[in-house]
Amino acid sequence: MQPSGNRVHLETTLRNCVSRGRVLTSPAQLAGYDTDGLGYKEYRPDAVVIPADTDELIRVLQSARQLGVPLCFRGAGTSLSGGPVAAQGGIIVHTSALRAIRKISPEGFWCEVECGVTLNQLDEALKQHSVFYPPDPSSGPVCTIGGNVATNAGGAHCFRYGVTSNYVLGLEVILLDGSVHRFGGPAGGRGRWREDWKRFMIGSEGTLGAFTRFWLRVLPRPEKVWTFRATFPDLITAEKAIHGLVADASYPVAIELMDPRCVAMVENSPMAVGLPVDSFMLLTEIEGPAALVDARVESVAEILRNAGSRDVVYSDEAILRGKLWKARKVAGGLMGQLSADFVVQDAVIPKRALAELLQLVYDEADAAGIRAVNVFHAGDGNLHPNFLFDSRKPGELEKVELIGKRLMQRVVEVGGTLSGEHGIGNDKAAYMPLVFGPDTTRLQLAIPAVFNPRHQLNPLKVFTERRFTP
Amino acid sequence: MITGVCSGVPETDPVSRCFRHFIDPIDGVLCVSADAVADEIATLAHDHNLRFPLILDSSATLSQQVNSSEYAPASSRFGAFCDNILGMNWKMPDGRIVRIGERVVKTTTGYDVFRFLLHSCGRFGYATDYVVRLRPDCRHTVQYSLSGKTSDVCQSIPVLLKGSWMHWFDSIDLLSEGQNCRLRLHVNCPPNESRLFTEYVSSFAGSQHLQMSAEYDRAAPVDGCPDFTFKTTPDRVPSLTTQLAQEQGIRATGLCYSGVVLGYLSKPGQPVSDGSGPEASDCVQPSVGIQTEGQDFERIAERIQTIVRQHANELYSLGGDWHSRYVPPPSPVSPESEWISILQKEAGLL
């Protein structure tokens, strides 16, 4: 936190940067920016600035550089990794005003959008052109494209379609010195640059520059969708179904699994959908041309039945499909209602290690007296263990962090990685030495050394070494 | 109590975490030498009903293919090489070998050094091994050829791409040589589905005044490693492909959805319709760096430079680019030159 005299100077400087935008400095205003989706770790910024356009954003960056205060960029703040929080104080730049959809080219299969556009806003606009943008994190109604690119976001349907990095054709970024650069564009190449710098930008979690706009690849909207829901008595049968679906020529777009603890949580709530409480619930979906997907329905159902499910339900009707998805969709909200705090881990593992890692989650959580439920992208091996706890109770947060550490150690040992779609933020930065040794850490840290060598942009994120020293 | 299956197979070095060669049929990932050729990879995958669909030249090494183009025909369905290679062992300029990337299909752990280096063509070191993502192999293919007047073929492409069938063809390629062109669609599908594909393509061809022929169980198309690649937007592919073929008298393959045109300095008597590319020994230069191979090499390089000069600005204006194994990229200017210097120094890539 800046001394009060400095804060007045900071506020005055920021107000000079934004004539149409806003500067927030009162405690009540700043409180809304203390946390991201994690909720339980609070970092109070010295100021929040909401630039109205790119020119104002450029002035903010240039001023922050002169003032020597940390800068953190923030979209909707739905990150689950402690990304868009002022971990070292300073200024949060809220990019919500940059929300224009500048162009949609259905013939060229691209669109140009500003960083504050929300995923659902984009989907509504693309729908009119019969195209869609596939990444679909569950925060879609509010999360911004800027945040999605910053964290290389994924979602349930990424099993078939891939994550954000598969769809970013180009981006415009403002570096700390105020210089504006365009990497790529509608064609998705390098442009005049010799190297493909946009690769470093995607997933960089606000540590290299401020994104202003993107060129995104889109696909023809599928003609028809079939959703399947099946329950399994144990993990062996559920895994058999997952492996069968992954290897099947029907190429499901999503393969989601809820463990019995998560199923029980839903069934013991007002949102119950009638699932057997001791079961694993699997959701899968196929989509494409009607003639093709209709021909695949029975083979997908057979995979689920042959694996051991006795209640395979499926539909191509929108309302019924929504009901099949209901348990999966309400699980996150229920955790928020049932528990003062919860943390979602985001490890990706080889699928053969699923049973071992789930058992580790259960053993560690049970021993610590922490409630754990699992709902995750099984097709990708992307685990999301959710730990429900109360950070106000002494020792609970430490227990959860210890479980997280042991889980991540084992994840890396079995060949997995720390994050599949949430990013590292400051939540998992301490685990990075598990993945990167001295040589590769040096390689990683060379990238901020190019664009943000003093770590003034989003300090203490991704790598703990990234501390800003004015 | 959890009762799922798990077996431990060492896939990485316990100290360096570098990849060892392995295949995981459950995840559909395979680690092979960068010098493995497409046929070797196909053999390894075949036993598990899997395949690596991105092939430019069946006798070229994976490294040669990756360094000749970021896209192959099957990129239409599966994306670029960087979406189908998950990790690699990378030999740094000073000889150290480090692991870059993962063996799982998703990651957002740290900066994406992997995609930056993958197509850097030897400027910062080179790959010694790749971890590739395999896909289910239906053991049945159909290749459709749609021919007609050049204008009809070109006008049919946006119609084809707009439909939701588009994403189920492995490749949708416009083959053009001289004044001739045709559309080539290839699909790997279960035998019981090929009738549906044939009905669709037949109906589409009729509506677009095109003649259709189909070949069953034909290997995936391999046109050879291109002599140059242009990256543009999908809607520019038909005109650019036919323009290059007609004006330059070369063979050009437009990867319609990927927005890519692969250029081949055709040999006389090598028809578009035979689907095979130049011999590997003629086509594939060493994957790392460019080596002069006499007058022939210089002649090809000069010709490509001429073609590039005519099109580069239009490609750049759309955020596109060009690449050739024969012509080095333009020298970077400020600020890129400074960025590269810092990167090399800080990362130990000198």
C-alpha cells in the first residue's frame, strides 16, 4: 500500500490520464477488487482505473511506469488462480469499457473483438452469422475475452475443440512503455515479425503487456447436438466409458465426470436431479451435421452401456439437454453456498493415473477433515478437485494448501502439469519448481525479461521470483 | 474406495524431466525421435487403432515436415502442427537438452515457449524428440474429387466451409496447377458412415455444378513438403491458390479452412491429379537452417523470392506471413531485433 501522500499523487496522475474513464480510490470501491474467484485471499489495490479507450490505457501505462507502481489488468475477475489481484498493491486496470465487437467475418472465419467483450456477448453476436467461438469456461456469462486469453481458458467442450490458444489469430498489446504492437491478425500468422511473439502473450496472465483487442478464429455452428448422461457404480466402469469415448470415431465434444461425493452434494440439495448418490456421473456430447450425429447416437449409447451404465439418458432437445447438464452446471454454485470458501485445483494428468490421483485427493482431504468433491473434464484428464473449507477457522487454509502441494507433487510425478486452463496466478506459483528446473526456469523468465524486465506488470504471478522492485 | 486402473511406465527422465520414447494408447500420445518419418509413426500408432493425421510427406522426417510448414492438409480438422505436438526435447545452441511442453493435451503452466520454438526453424536450437497427439483411426477412408470450371470450383468453397459437415473432413484442399483445379476432400470415418459422406458430397457437387468421383480406402493425401507456404485468411485461399498456379505456372494446394496455400515449383509432367508430391530427396532440405545446394537451390530460392515479393504486403496486411525452406526470413528490425537479443541472452539461447 502506498503512503497517503503518494496515494494522492497517484490518484491525481490517474485522473489526468482518463478524461472519459473512471478512477476509484475509496475503500468501498476498492473492496470489490480485493479478490478474484478464489475469494479467500485479499489484496487491496491503491487505486482502480477504468480507461474508456486504448488511448487512455496507453497513458495509464506510461504514467504507472513513471510513478513506479505495480499494474494489474483485470477483466471480470473470475480467475480461479489469484491472477487479477494486486498482490503487491498498486493499480488495477479494469478493462471492462473496451467491449466492442469490431468485426465479424463469417466468410473469413474470424472476428475482431476488444478485450472486455464477454464470452456470452460474443456468442450472441456470432449466432447471427451461424458461427461460434468454441472455448467455453463455466464463467461464460461474465468472463471476458481478455481474461480468457490471459489464462488460455478452456471449458467442457475443449475436449473436441481445444483451448483458447487454438483460436487466437492475433492480438494487439500495449507494452509498459506505451508502445502498441499487433502480433498476427485475421490470418493468424506472424505478420511482419520474424518470430511468433503472440505465442508468449497467450496465457501470459497479464505479466507482459495490456491486451486491447483480438482476432479470433470461429467455426460453423453445429447443426445438431446430442447430450448423453450416464451413471456408473464405480470408477472402473466410468473409466472404461471414458476410454471408449476417447477412442471412438464419434469424436465427442465433451466428456465430463462427477464423482460420487459431488453427485451426493447435488442430490442432497434443492437442485437434486434424481441421480443415484453413490454413482459416478458422466456427461458427453456429440455434435455436427444432423444426418451424421443421428447415425452416431446408438453407438455412443452402446459405449456407455457396455462400460457398465444401467441408466443412459440422451436427448437432442434443448430443454431436455439442459436438464441432463443441470447437475454439472449447478455443482459450482452449490459449493459456494455450502461452504464459506472453496478452492478449485486445475491439474492435468495422464488418464491412466486418474484413480490414483482421485484416491490421493480423498485420502488427504479425509485425513485433514476437509470436504473434497470432484467434477472435471475427464476426456482431457483435466482434474478439478474442489476443497470446501472456512478460511476463518484457524489452520483450515493451511491444510488445504498442504493438500494442494501434495497433490501437485504427485501430478507432476505421474507426468501431469499444474494447470490446464485456469493459469498459475499466485495460487500455484510456488509449485513451478516442480515443473521447471534451473535451465527451463531461466528460459521461462527470459520472456518477462524481454517485455517487462522489472516485473511491474502483475508482479508475484506465475513465478514467485517475479517481484517488482521500484 | 477407488478401484480404477493405473500402471506406471517411466516416460521421462527423473532428473531432467526430458521425454523418453513411449506410447500411451489411452491418452493417444506418442514420443518419437524428431527424425522419425511419417511411415514409422504410422506403424507405431497402427497397433492401437490410432494415427497421426498431419502428414505432408510420408518419407520426410517429422522435423523436416514441421520446419517446412505449420500446416498440413489434415489441419482442416485437427489444427496446425503446434496443436498436434504437445512437447519436445530441445537441443539448445550450447548443446544442453531441455524439455519443452508436456505429454498431456492441455497446459497453461508458464509461458508458451513450446509454440514459439516449434517453428523457429533452427534459430534457437532444434527439437530432438517430439510428443505427438494421435487420433482414432477408423481404418476406412474416402477421398472425393470435385472438378469443374475453375470459377465453379472456387465459388463452391465458401459454401462448403459454411456447412457443419466442414469440420468432419480431414482435409478440404483446392489443388491447382496451371489452368486446372479441383477440390479434394478426404475423410477418415467408420465404414458405415461413408455412405452419409458420399450422399452429402454428391448432393453438394450437384448443387455446385461439379463432377464428383470417390476413391475408397485411399491413404491420406501427401503432396510433399512445400517449397513455400503463404498464410492468409480462408476466404482468400481460392483466389490466391489459383492465381499462383496460373500466373507462376506452379502447383499450389490451398488448405481451404486453414487459410494456407502450399506452393510447389512443379516438375514438368507431374499432374495435379496424381496426389503425390516431388520426391523427398528433391523436396526436403535439411530441417535446421538453410544450406546451399548449388545452382538448383539458388534458382529455386530466387524464384520463390520473386513470388514472395509480389504477395508479402497483402499477406502482412492481414496478419499473415510466408515461409520457405529455401529463403531465410527477413532480418528483424527494431524493436524485434532488441527483443531477440534479450531473449537469447537471458534464456541462454545464444
